[in-house]
Amino acid sequence: MNSLNKFFKLEEKHTSVKTEMLAGLTTFLAMAYILGVNPAILGDAGMDIPAVFMATALSAAVASILMGLIANYPVALASGMGVNALFAYTVCGQMGMSWQAALAAVFISGLIFVVISVTGIRKMIIDAIPVQLKLAIGAGIGFFIAFVGFKNAGIIVANPSTFVGLGNFTDPTVLLAVVGLLITIGLVVKRVPAAVFV
């Protein structure tokens, strides 16, 4: 424990090994949904679901571990929600590209991202984005994730008239999701440590 404390400079950051372990477990449980959602979305583009599941898990694990060990920053990284929907439903679905061709485009965009990051162009672009737009992007991604979660829980369902309608609140699965959500919100409001984990 002492070596972990020294390596990650936990005392300097006013935290402890126990706190960080609990925070890590909470973060994992809060974002583990991506292991089901990402393969399901990319499976709609024709990709092999078990292979996407494995790639999602491995890429998130490697990126998060590197973020902790190299940057000493407690941030978990995983596949981008929203981008995968763009990939599956717009690029492959509406534009008719094969998932292989779309992945080639993702690879090229990754190379471009590395170049603009190394040259400092990325920082200039980020600094040029207004703060309000940065906040809106985060809120939009959060709403999209909540939308997918509500859909998977049955809280919202497809409706031909209004696009989205309320699900069947007499269904035990829907009730469990609603009760769990209300308990989580209550614990977060009360500032209970590890509220999402609980």
C-alpha cells in the first residue's frame, strides 16, 4: 500500500488507496454498460458482436491503465458513445459503406488526430471552442447515454407518432430500473460516498 501511495502521490492529492480503489470500482460499474451497448450498436453495422465486445474491453482496459500509469490521472477511457452510432447508422446504414471501409476511415482519422495532437493544432482547436459549446457537448453525450439506458431498461419505447413514448411501468424490469435510478439520484444528492456503486 505504501508503494502505491508513493507511486501515485496519493497523500499529495489528499486521497488514499482505499478511496481510489472504491472510486475505480464505482467508475467501472458506472461505465460497464458500454460492454453491451457498443457491440450491439456496431453489430447493427454488420460487425461480429463477440469480436467487438473483446475489442471494447481490451481497448478500454489498456487505455485506462496507461492513463493511470503514465499520466497519473484517474480517468477511465472507453469507446466513444455517439461516434459508434454515427459509424453504424449514418456511415454504414444511410451512406451504405461497408464496416470495413468505415473502419479504414476511422484509422485515417486516428492518424490525423495523432498528427494534430503532436503538432499542437489540437490545443489551438480546443481553445477556439467556446466554453458553452464544450459544456453542451458533454451534456449531449450524457443525454445520449441516458437515452440508450432508458431504452434498454424499457422506460422509453418506440412510438410511431412521437418517435419516443413511455414504456410499460407495470413491467417488473422497468420498475426495477426506475427504483434503482431514484435510489442512485437520492444517494448522489445526499453526497453519499460511492453512491453510484451502492
